[in-house]
Amino acid sequence: MKSVSNALTMWKLKALTEGGVNVSSILNKCDISSYELEKNNGRISQPQHYELMLETLKYNDIFLAKKISIENFYQLFPDLFGLCLNEKSAYGALESFIRYRVVMGNSDICNIKHTDDGVLIEYLNEGPSQLVNGSAVGNFMLFCEIAKKYLSEMSLQVGFMGNPITSEKLTNDLFKSKCLFNQGKNSILIRDKHLFLRSDFYNKSLSELQKLNLEKSCQKLNEPKLFSHTIAEMIKTTINSDLAGGEGKIFDSICNSLKQSRWTVNKRLKQENTSFTDILKHVRFDLSCQLLSETNKSIREISEITCFATPAIFSRFFSSHANILPIKYRNKR
């Protein structure tokens, strides 16, 4: 499934919050959970992303008025923008950005081609028709910011499908150019005689390593993710927080984070031939083995960490899975 980085989503929500927008109610309408937002390297699904875009369309001016710069986005996606600042030419930087932008999100489509006098980038919205040019403005701003790092005399020709979502005045100010609306496509034409000129700062060896890392990241993002893996990660997070308790409390905490009922979670896990109870057992057992092998914590402390009511219950649980008492397991290691 196509998705968008939660880092990008959080950046937008922060900009809206600073602009006085109540984002909590928006997130509830979009069914975006705190877990999805806060998870390290997490992603927001394509339907959630489009719903968020629809709910925040009227705030587009507030969002885009915030400075979109390479410096800001480097903090969010250092691998991607590090490469964009270390390419052979301005054209190469724009080409790499489009190729690897999946690390930011892949909900829409970008195409790039060079013309006799410049580089033409087209942006195709795959979402609802109301978003016809909603994301194109922000993405075109990033293209310009990347190009500016290589070019000093570029000229722009910017066109958008449909009527302005962001105010026409703000859009013209952002691009310092008269933007055209109700065009046949979202497109930006960047002209400069130095588009293909080799950069003095290009480091070939570093660029190759950067691309290798990005290829791995993109490959990982394209791998199918099982719902059961998400639940296992959430159980680990919950156990390590102050929200942990018995199985029921852990389950309720996860359902609240996902904004899904127990019935829905169980149904999705059943489709993967597993259950919440089975996943919880695996997580508890793996954590128990780790704590017994790598720490000097007492059996009582470990039983509390892994959310068992008493050390005796923990010992029975561990013995049933490892065929050995916890203390003997520790001594063997």
C-alpha cells in the first residue's frame, strides 16, 4: 500500500498548530492514531494522507506560508536531501529527488524530462479530485529549493490544474512568478543554461554510498508489512511504558492507539493465522530471555517488567516455553 512518512505528517501538523489550528479534531476525523504519528520511521497510509489533505485544504495558506527549505527538510530526511545536495548537476539533483522521494511519500506521481531549454516536471495527483493541485504547490517549492542550490539565474514557468487551493497571491509570491491555473496538468518548467553543468562540490564516492542507502530504504518500504508485526511492536512499546498491565489492559491500550475495536484487531490477526494472545506470549518470552541473559535483574523485577502478576506465574510461563526454570536458563548463560 502507498504511504507517506509520519515525519512529513508531523511537520505539517506542527506548522498548522503554530498557525493556531486545532489538529486534534482533524486527526480524529482522519483516524490517525498517536502510535502511527510517533512510531520511529512510521508511515501514514495513502487513504489517511488524502483524508488529512482534504481536512486541511482550507489551511493551505497557513501551512505553505511556513518556510519550506532544504535546511528544514534535511533535518527530516537527511539521506534524501544529503544526496540532493551532492549530485553531478542541478538536473541530476532533481532526478534523484524524484527517484527516491518514496522515503517521504509515494502517494502521487512525478515525472521529469529535459527539454531544449530546461527541465520539465509534471505532478499527477492520484487522490480525490478536490486535491487536484493541493500537493503540487509544496512539491514544486521543494524542486525550486533544490535547483537554487545549483543555479543562480533560473527562470520558472508554473502551471496548475483547477482553481487555486492556495491563494493565487501567495502562490505567486512563493515562486516569485506569475503562476497559471486551470491548466491541463500540474507542471513546472525550470530554465537555466547551467542545468547540466557539473557541480564543483560533487563527490562521486559519497554520492554512490548515499544512493546505496536510499535504495535499501526504498526496498524496505516496498516490502509488505504484516499487521501482526505492527501489533508485536506496539506490545513492546506498551510494556516499556507506564500503560502496561495485564493482557486485557495491554490489548485495550493498543486498540485505543489504533482507534480500532478488539473485534477488528482480532479479525485482522486471524487473517494472518495468529492472535493477540499468541503475539503477546512471543513478545513476553523474547523479552524475558533478553532480561535473563543480559541483565542482573531479579526474577521478581523481570516478572513485573513483563507484566505478570507474581514471580510464580512468570516462572510457570517461562518454564512452559523454554522447558527450563528461569534461574537455570540464566545460569547457563
